[in-house]
Amino acid sequence: MAFAKKQSYGKGKAAARKRRHVRLRKRISGTSERPRLAVTRSTRHVFVQVIDDTSGHTVASASTMEPELRQDGGDKTAKARKVGELIAARAKEAGVTAVVFDRGGNAYHGRVAAIAEGAREGGLTL
């Protein structure tokens, strides 16, 4: 009888974040009624997607890479809040009012929390 080898994520900060994200995704899944708001954070930018996991489609997306947000001044946290407001507007256009927040293994702090606050201000229910 063959046993499946357990996935090894190694050591370090990136591996620890990946382990947290895998653990989180065991419990979180987006449906058509309540899709998943997935946050990806790099050192310079943030990327947000509203994903329906049952059909495997991205309903809406936003990031700090967009021209209107790249020209704005301010710090990264302020830009993240604007991304949250932008994703809320785009999700509402697509008919989504409630989402499940997927912080991607990152701590709910700083830019990740600013995205959530901006999305709430934009009218999404998290």
C-alpha cells in the first residue's frame, strides 16, 4: 500500500505564509452567492480578486498597478484602501454584495486590513 507524501513547504517567512494560507483555504471557499475576496500582497503592490470557486471564475479584480491608482500619491496603506473601495464598486457592478475574506496567509494588519476596510466602506459585506 502506497502512502501519499506530505507536501513540504520548507523554512522561512514565505513558506510559513504558504502554510497559513493552505490551512486557511481548508475552511474558506467562495460560492456564487458569496464569492471569495482573495488578497495577494507583494512588497510594492496589492492585488485583489473576487473569485467564485464553484465555477472557477474571477468575478472582479483590482490592484495598485492600475493607472489611476499608480498616479495617486500617498503611502501603500492608503492605496490599499482605495483598492478595497474599487473592488467593492466592481463587485457590486457584477451583482455581488457579500464576500468571504481570504487574507492569503498574511496577518490581518496594515495593507490587508486597509483593503477590508475599503471594501466595507464601498458597500461589501465581509
